[in-house]
Amino acid sequence: MSKIILILLLCSGCAKYQVVQELRVNMYHMYNPKRKKVEVILTEQNLQVGKWYRLKNINIIEIEDER
């Protein structure tokens, strides 16, 4: 029983996002249907449209706002 609870706790933060489209070179539109959340990320990695990824496993390039 404790193993099942541990698995549920570990997977509760395992949000997977699906790559919907590549907007520009290495800029991706990603969607999580469970959380109804959209992310646009920039990364040096090549992601495949239609595949599922965890954001924590992607090297996201942070861009500072110059306003």
C-alpha cells in the first residue's frame, strides 16, 4: 500500500506537455490538457511535434524582458 502512495506522490508533479507546433527554430508551442495550460518555450534541443515531454527535462532558454 505504501508503494502505491509513493508512486502517486511522485507522479503528481509529473506534468507532461505535448508539442503542438514549432513556431520558429527551437521555439515550441506546448500544451498540457489536464491543467489546460499552454507554454511557449525556447530551447536548444530539437523536440518532435506530437511527442510528450516534461518541462523539467528540457533545457529552457530564459529570455530577460528588456522593458
